[in-house]
Amino acid sequence: MQERLMTLQGEAVEKIEKAASLKELQDIRVEYLGKKGPITEVLKGMGKLPAEERPKMGQLANEVRDAITQKVETKQEKLEREALDAKLSSETIDVTLPGRPVRKGNAHPLTAVIEEIEDLFIGMGFSVAEGPEVETDYYNFEALNLPKNHPARDMQDSFFITEDILLRTQTSPVQARTMEKHEGRGPVKIISPGKVYRRDTDDATHSHQFMQIEGLYVDKDVRMSDLKGTLTLFAQKLFGAEREIRLRPSFFPFTEPSVEVDVSCFKCNGKGCSICKRTGWIEILGAGMVHPNVLEMAGFDSKEYTGFAFGMGPERIAMLKYGIDDIRHFYANDVRFLEQFKRA
Ligand code: 2NL
């Protein structure tokens, strides 16, 4: 039995030394030391030995088992180290290689102009307000002094969902809702950028869906001069410090008096060119003093509070600023158009 154990040890050690992979090594370990292996068998057969030989044989069997175990472990460490070395040398990277360029996008020109306008008004103390694009007839029309059957509703042909619900035709409903929330106490000083919809046929200057930015400032003692000062600063920041503005009388149902606002032509400086159609002036927005009816409907006392409001189309502003000739470019998603507006 002693001889058999020594042969087993010799065989096992030889196989372990030849093992070329961890898998092979694992198989050898199971073959010799497993539950069905020869060492276990020897240990099981101890009962048949004379009592005085058992301790010596038991000790020898244990020594052989420990020697094989030791050998397997040493070999395992060696194989693992070799595998790691091979992996490391195969995965070396050249840190001096130049990086691959990351494709960088840019803001949509309309987004860029809207954000520029937002920043400008935030700088003057306005907050940005938002509201639903699916609106009620009340907030879109009635609260803005446009009762049912008022002829001025024709200027804003709409997409109705029911008798009473429609896609908003302007962002004024956001202002009306915000005023209501203030429960008759000023100041309310907001701009409301967002999508609006009109039942229009698309062409170079019309789109059935477009953007609008409205502004509203309601407080005690707000005057037409505040409107003019605010919009002058706006025009100068957007079109250049030398710009002047001009107010022409106009009509909106929600303001009284109402004005159209022109900016002196940034191309010819007012001398007259093709951009300003030889007038020296370019129309950029509509504005006015908030109609007392609009203030009252939103819960403000119109004897105590006054306000100014304005509305503009960022597409028109962006078209002027960047010389874009067709509003449909904004919505065609052609990267050849969009990539021209990468900011430095
Ligand atoms: C234009 C004209 C305008 C307003 C919008 C407004 C809102 C409230 C009260 C009074 Cl809640 N007015 N908004 C006022 C004047 C003109 O838009 O031509 N937009 C493109």
C-alpha cells in the first residue's frame, strides 16, 4: 500500500508539471484528490489493515495528499501569473496615439435665438413662464378681451379640438394664467416663450406651427416709457448698440394703446436698403399697454395697476439676424442648414 501511494504521488506530480492550462490542472486535482480518487480509496481501505499499521499508513496517505495539493496550488499560481502576463502584453495601448475626434452638435438656430432673448430679459428681472399648448377658448381668447364672435378672432384662425378647446394661437394664455395666480398683487414680470399654432398655409414666411415670445410687466406705475426703454435695450442687445426703435400706432384687442415696434435697419443704418425695403426701419414686434379689461379679468384692479406687454416671433428675428430667406428651413431638419450655426 505504501508503494502504491508513492507511485500515485510520482504520477500525479509528473502530470501536474506537464499541465498546460488551468482546466487541465483542475481535472488532475479531481482525478487524484476527488471523492472517487485513489487517495480517498486508500484512506477508505485502512479498516482492513492490522491496527498497528493504521497510524503509519494514515500519516503517509495524508502526506501524499498534502504534497499533491501543494503541488497543484503552486502550479495554479504559476499558470495564473502566465495568463495575466500574456493578457497584459496583448492589451498594451499606445497612449501617444492622437484621440479620435468626437462629433459635436450645435444648438438649433431658433433655440439659440430664443435662449439669447431669454437671457436678455432675465437680465432685466423677468422670469420665464410656461403653460399648456392645448388651451381653452377662455384663456386663449376671452381672457384677452376677445369675446366669442369678435371680428379680431379672424386674424388668428385656429385648430379647434372641441368647441371649447384648441391649440393655442399665441402664448398670451400663459400670461393670463400667471396673472390670475398672483391674485391681484404685482409685480408680474414674465416672458413666455413657446410653440403656437395657426390655421395657415405654409409658405416662405408662414408656418402652421411656430414660436412666440411674449412679455408682460404689471405693477403700480408701469408706463409707456418703461415699454419703450425695455424694448430699446432689447433691440440694441440683439441688433447692435447703435440701434434706435420707433413706435407706430396699431391695434391689438388685448392692449390699449397698441403699437408696432420697428428697429433702425442694422444693414444700412437707416439709409435704406433691400432688407428694410428702402424705409430704414424693420418691424420686429407688437406691443402696448395691457387693456384694463384684461387686467380686471385676471383679478387686478385696473385703477391701481397698469402694465405693458409685447409679442414677437423668434423665427422672424432669427431670419433677420442671420439672413435666412425661408421659415421652412427651421423645420426641415436639414443638417446642411443647421450646421451653419455652430457657435465658436
Ligand atoms: C405680435 C403682437 C402682442 C401681446 C402680444 C399681451 C398679453 C397679455 C396682455 C396684453 Cl396677457 N398683451 N400680449 C401684446 C401686444 C402684442 O403680440 O405681433 N406678436 C407677434
